[in-house]
Amino acid sequence: MYTPEGLADVIRSRLGVDLGQIRAVQPLARGPSGRIYRLKISGERDYIIIGKELEIRRALSRTHLYSSAFVVDQESDRWVLRGAGWGHGVGLCQIGAAVMANRGKTYIEILQHYYRGITVSA
């Protein structure tokens, strides 16, 4: 959740661009998994269009967003980013798979856990 000034500050610090107070955050394009890969951010001074998923994630957080699968809502005087998941959107949790591997599961067992009904062949 960001105020318009707070979001402007994050963008300024992360991208080195001073847009002024943010007036609009507009997803322009989403991929098949729903992740934003083209985003327009308009401020009182200027606007930018970010055309890479990783750059979007970097621009909108002091650290990084876990995913660009989010919706943007303006609620009174704040911008709210509501996430819709982490990762790449292909159904396999990398952390979960790593934990399973550390517990002795084979790669075939891990794949069959995440992708039910598949057959793995070499």
C-alpha cells in the first residue's frame, strides 16, 4: 500500500526518475498467466512505460515484488497492489520442490506431485 508521494519516492529511488506525485498506475499488457509485462506509471510531471516484468517488480518495491501477477487499485488516497501469486506461473513451487528434495524425494516424485497424472520418461 502506497500513498501517491510514497510511490513516487520508491520509483525515484529505484529507477532514478522523478515523476512527481503518482496519478495513475495502469497495466497495459499481461501475459497468458496474468502477469503484467507492460506498465504505465503517470505522475504530475511525466510518465514512464516499463516493458519488462522484472523491471516492474523492481520499480514498485524497495526490495522487490515476488511477482508481477497483481492488480492495482486506488483506494481513496492510496495505491494498493493485490498479489495473485509468486513464481513463474507454471505450477511448481521452487521452494516446495527444494524442501521435497532435501527430504529425499526424487525429481520424478517431485514432478508427479506438482503435475498430477503425468508420466516422466528419460
